[in-house]
Amino acid sequence: MLKRSYRIRTSDVIIGAILTAIGIFVAYRIRVGLNYTWHWEKIPQFIFRYDTESGKWVSNILMIGLYNTIRLSFWGIILATMLGTVMGILRSTKVVFLRLVSGTYVELMRNIPPLVIIFIVYFFLGDQILPSTGIDEFLENQSETFRSVMSFCFAPPSRFVAFISALLTLAIFEGAYITEIVRSGIQSIHKGQREASYSLGLSWYQQMRHIILPQAYRRILPPMAGQLISLIKDSSIVSVISIQELTFQGTELMTGTLLTMEIWITVTLMYLMLTLPCSLIIERVEMRLAGHKSG
């Protein structure tokens, strides 16, 4: 594993001093010049509250929103990665029809705003297709244990269709960008490796699984990580269809309490709680892969 050596230079000290001075000035102006009364003492009750009936501390509005954001992000990352990988492979094939299909998908998603996509998916898939399958009745007729598991992993039965609509929207939209990342990674592999694997008798599937994709994913890890972190942030757009994720809960809470700055700063910190660890984990993985490569 590679070890980075850091040395503090004069320019680092100067930049740090400037940033510190700017931070102090901004904090001073907020405290003195901003005509706003802070009520931070009211925020903790919206994160956790004490339930007198059970005698326990339970999650409140903001934490419930955070849990829903985590669910959306987790399943969205899985679906978007699968979709982007498949479409990225299709973009790299020699079959013209498959390249046209994947290319059309990418261009459509690139040139349509995500809000338009989410409304199309929600009103068409959520209002017309999914209800006709009887999935609502199916979930309602299941055991309490099954519904509890579904609620924990996805959403309560009453909100399941809306959750799936939001999830598909995220996967379809982010999958288009992952498609291009995967395509670039596949095309960066030297064609000599394909020829060598072909001469060994490997099928196209075996080449992709054992030779091409492992190397491609190692090369595209940084942009892929950035896109997946972007998916976590983009999950906020589903608030427009009343998915009770973090942004939606923050909006509802701000409307009812008028604690504008406190709530949005808290929401910002909660998003950072999700994205910063992901960035650090990806950085560690990059360093480990670089160490294996150099070794």
C-alpha cells in the first residue's frame, strides 16, 4: 500500500491563514450583521424524541428522512451501476443496433431534466403500470413480519409504489452517466488483451468478466465514485413527489417551524455524514489498488 508524505509549505500556511481570517469574518458578520435569532436548542427534538409510551428515544422527522435517503441511495447505487454497466458494454460492442439503443438512452437522459424524468416515471409507471399489477394489495395481504421487512428495506406498503418510482428515476438518470464512464473504461483497455484472451479460447462473456471489466473498473473508480456520491445528493429531487427523504422532511419542518437556517444547516450536515465517509472509503480503495498495481 502506498504511503503519502505530507509536508507543510509556506504557501499552505498563507492559504490556511487567509481561509481562517475569512471564516472568522463571516462568523462575525453572521453574529453581528445578520438580523436572525438562532434557536439551535429546538433542533435536537426533530432528530430524536422521547416516546413516553415505550419509554425509549425514537427517531423523529429528520432521522426518518435520513433513513429514507439511505434506502434510496443504497438501492439506487446498485440499480444504476447494473444499468450503467450493461449499457456501457452495449456502447462498446460492434453490433450497431445495440450501440444505437444504448446511445439513444444516454443522449435522452443527458438532455432531459431529471425533474421531467421523475414526473414521467411517477405519473406513468407509478399511476398506471404498477397499480395495475396489484402490488399494493399483495403487500397489504402479507404477514406483519414481511411488511416490516419491506418497510425497513424499502418503504411502507402505502408508499411502496412512490418509492419504486423514485428509485427507478434515480437509477435511469444516473445510469446514463455511469454508462459513459464504463464505456470509457472498457475502451481504454488495449485491444491486445482481447486478442490474447480470444487466442486462449475465452468466450466474449468470459473476456468481459475475467479480463476487461476488472481492469476497466479499476481505472474508472475515481469518476465512478464521484458519480455515485452525486447520486446520493441527487436523491433530493424525489422530494417533489412527496417521498419523505431528507430534503422533503427538511422542507416540511421548515414550513411548520420557520427555523430556516437551523434546519437547512442541520440537513446539510446530515448529507455530509453520508457523502464524506463514502469519499474517504473510495480514497482508501484507490490507494490500495494503486499499491497492488505498483507491487
